[in-house]
Amino acid sequence: MSASSPEETTSKAEREFWEHPIVAARTLEGAYYTLYERLREDERKLCNYFRMSTSTFDYIVDRLAPHLERQNTTIRERICPRQMLAVTLR
């Protein structure tokens, strides 16, 4: 068993940031936040994007939401079940 060098070990205190800036900007620049509401306005576009109707998408969210529901923390904002499904389908 060899000892690991200091460069190989990284403690949590040495992190450059807790949440990457790309993740932090998702509410302003993310595809879900910029595109989803516009897709909801046009059934045909939403159907083409997710390969299912709006009613089917809503049905799946309603069925899965109790199992996917999370809470916001002081560290980061939760991802809602609707967004989880949208990201999974894409």
C-alpha cells in the first residue's frame, strides 16, 4: 500500500466552490428555465420536444412527484420533479 501524495488527496475545505457557476446560473440560462414555458404554450412543439403530449407529461409528473420531491437547503435550491422529468426525457 503506497502513501498518496498531497496532490492526489483533496479535502472538502480545499474546494474552489461548493456549487459550480454553471449550475448556479441554471435558473437564468438553463434550457428548462428558458424553453419549458414556451413549449407549454404550443402543444405541438412540446410533443415534438418530449415525444409525448402535455397531458401525458403532466400525468407522469403527478405520478412521480411524491417520490422525487426534495427540499431547498441553505446550500442550494432544489430541482423540482417537473424539471427532473424534463431533463430525463431530453
